[in-house]
Amino acid sequence: MDRSIVKRYEGNPILTVDDIPYPVETVHNAGVAKYNDKYIMLFRSHLPTGRCILGLAESDDGFNFKVRPEPFMVPATEGIFAEYEAYGVEDPRICYIDGEYLITYSAYSQHGVRIGLAKTQDWERVERVGLISQADMRNVVIFPRKFDGRYARLDRPHSEISPWSIWISYSTDLIYWGDSRVVMNPVKYHWDEMKIGPGATPIETPKGWLHIYHGVFPTMDGAIYRLGVALHDLNDPSKVISVCDRWILQPEDPWEVTGYVHNVVFTCGAVPREDNKEILDAADEILVYYGAADTVISVATARVADLIPGELR
């Protein structure tokens, strides 16, 4: 791995349980977006019961965050959402499209894990829209642009069928999804051979949609979660133009190697460091937020030109 591609922030970790004004055991796996010149971070935390909620933190510079005094989303207590969120809400991703912020999250219950969809315009009020997958499904990211009038998403069936691959699906209304197909598979005896899954919301660049994903490798001491990068065609996101043959980030810092789950770096959000441009140039810099060992949140920076993979592996 070329350590000059992705540079860890020297002040990592940027968010720990000591920063949370209510009782939690972890803080990790955060979706991030820009809103009114601020960075909005929607993060996952384990409660002392072991179940998960979503908190919200804000920052002016993308590095120093202040957490709001109350959680942003907790498992619903009424309606159909109550049944399917009973065990917790986890791993949010954020997509800004059509003047709204869409939030996809994993909803856990006795029925398995499904994907919930919520939305907000002001990060003060949040509205649940629907449950947009069957069980078992995780890691859904929505592209921030429509294709021929349809929304597109990357997802990952939570099973060994296919196995543990990244799929694409389409929808006209965000509720009913179909026209699904596999777009990426794990590679045998490779750093991501065990399973892969969508990570951050794809970012539009002149060369294609930049998608930072996670890959898992099994070892005698347990699995290692690393980050990789793929490039999708601008007009047909089901077409993967290239995939970097190497990981771009792996567990190395002490809080990445040891924690609630050892040897994990896991991203749910990456955003431009400067103005929120619709299409990034090669020289633009991205902030990559990632959960470390399912315990704390860290951030790293990278230039678009350095992240774009050259060839389809």
C-alpha cells in the first residue's frame, strides 16, 4: 500500500465515547454530508444494552465535531418500523438528492436485517419513508443523481449467496427496487476475498463515480476490514470501469487494531473538503470518515487523482 494516497489526520480519533453527552459504549460508522457550510455526521453507537442508535455531530472544519445532546434516531416504538427496528438502527449513509437528505440505515430485529430509508431537509426533523429491502440486506448507498429517471443504489445481500458481493438496483420511487444485478465480486486469495460491501456514497468525478468500499480478508487471528476504491461509469453505474488492486487503508493505529471489533476500518461517508461541488476535479481533496475497531471515529484525506484506480483488476 502507498501510504501517501490516504493520509490519516494527526488528531485521530476525532470522536470517542468521551465526546458523547449520553451513555454509549462505542461511536463509529458515520455517514457525513455538508449542510449550510457545516459538516453533519450521523454516527452509530452501541447502548449499554448492546443495541444501536444514531447520534448527530456537527463541525465547521470537518475535524472538530460537537455532538448534539440527544440521539438523532433511535429504534421506532410504533408501527411497522417498531417491529423491524427492535434490535437497533445502524451504519447510516447519507445522499443529497432532489433537495433532501436521504438516510439509509440497517434495521435489525428478530426477522434479520433490512434497510430502512429516512429523510430530512434541515437535520432537525427526520421522517421515516419506508423499509426498502427484504431480509437479509446491508450496506445500501444511493447515488446522488438519477439515471434515465431512476434512482440507483449499491447494496450487499447479507448472505453467502453470490457470495457477499456488491449489487446494483434501481427505483422510480425510492420504495420499490428492482432490475438488480451483481457488479462486483470478492477476488479469491486477495485482500478482499472474504466479502465486500458498499461504503461511502459515490462521488462524481470527470472520470466516473468514485466509490470507496470495504473488503474483508480472513486470517488465523480473525477477519481484517480494509478500504478499497472502484470507479463506476458516469451514465451507467452498473458498469465498473476499474477497481484498485490494492487496499487504500488498513488497520494500523492502536485504536484501529484493538477495540470492540479488532482490525477494522469501515467507511460510511466521504465528502469534499472544500466547497460542496457537484463534480470534483482531480486535484480536489476528499475527507474519508471511518469507524475504527467499531469503537471510535477517525478521518483521513486523499486527492481524487490519487484515488482513481487505473485498470479493472
